[in-house]
Amino acid sequence: MKKRRLFGVAVLSGALAWAGVAVAGRPLAIDDADPVDPGQFEFEAGAAYEHDSDCRHWDFPFGLTYGLCPRVEMGVGFGGQFEERTELLAESGEEECVREHGVGDLVVGAKWQFIPSCPLGARHAFVPSVKFPTSDEDKGLGSGETDCDLTWIASRSIGEKAGVHVNVGYSWIGGPDDDVLHYGLALDYQIMDSVQWVGEVFAERESAAGADTVVQYNTGFRWNPIESVTMDLAGGSRITGDAADFTATAGLTWAFGFNGNDK
């Protein structure tokens, strides 16, 4: 399960983060500091794939986020998953192909933009979240424990077409696993009116003494066929550490509301 923790951060981000123009969020693990506008909803759905030497894993996350008031949003993420992995039989030592499927973990989170603009021109936000163990631990699809996370986000626009986003967070992991420090940097650039390039490098390190730092990258594109819908596609791999050989994700975000400001 440790190999999938970094990609789990990406799935969680995809379930709770806004993917509009000129911000981070889906399809990246790194989030932006901009909450959903008050009275507006954003629904996200997608598919994510991860492959390493002995495991292939698919996630099908979806999420709903709502702007509660100026600079504050709430969100919930859920989904399904399927995994095909190779295991050694205890009796014979031979390899066996195991296929499992089930629901994912339920994630509830919020975003509070506590500084809309600092002296350096950056926007700052805190994102607390809780992961509830709704996936099947016996099938190897989850940890069976409740995890909590708090992440600080800073976002800054660079001219009219680019943006940079920094995340630093800490996850309190339930059960016997070690807590995790995670951090990363994302960039986005508006190639044309409806197409945006995105890229990121993100990392995690367990709190245990001597633990290795795991680093991955993702890069991809967002496309706005209409103003209220964003489609995304990205792929990545590990740079260092015990992480997946290849990851990919695709999905969409639909923004809507009932306060007369629908787009």
C-alpha cells in the first residue's frame, strides 16, 4: 500500500480540488489556493491508472465541492477501484495473479483561503481533510484506518498566462504506519484560450528515522470545450524512491450553481 500513497494524494486532490482556468488541481496532485465561489458547485469524475513491476491499479474517483461563503469551500470524494497484482503463495512459493475490486475510501475536506493576497502577491490557504476507511482492507484495497491531513497552499499568478503553486502538508496516518510529510510544486501555462499545460513535481517522506524520500512528476493538459466544463489528461512516473513506474489520469470538472451565476 505504501507504493500507492503518493498516487492516493493525487486521487484525493482530483476529488476535492477545483480545475478551472489558470489554477492547479485536477489532473495534478498539487492543489491551488482558490476555493470555489460562494453558492457554486463543482463536480469531478475521472479514471486513474498506476503500474509497477507486480501491480496494476485503477481508481475511478468522483467528488463534489461547494462554496460555503467567500474564501471557504467544503468537499467530499469517493469512488471505486480495481487491482491486479502478483502474490507469492505461502504453501508453495509460486506466484499467483490476484484480482480485487471494491469501493475506495471516503474523503471529506475543506479549503480556507486565509490570505487573499500577501505582500509578494501570493494567495494562501489551509486544506484540512479526513480519510475514512470505507475500502476493503481484507482485499488489500485500503489500510482500514482513519487518516487526517493538513496542507498549506500558496498560489501566485505570473503575468496573465502562467501560475505557480506550492503545497506543504502533513498526514497523520492511523494504525501502525508512520506519519507522512508531503510537498510539491506545480506550474501551469495557458497555451491558447481553451488549452492549458500543467506540470508538477511532488514528494513524500515518512516520519521514521532513515526513511527515504519518494519523488514523482506529472505533466499534462486541460481543455475547456465550454466555459463550465474542463477536461484533463496527465501522465507521470517516479524520479526517486519506491513509487509506481507509471501513472496516468483523465477526467472532467463541471462547474454549476443555483444562485444566478451559472456559466
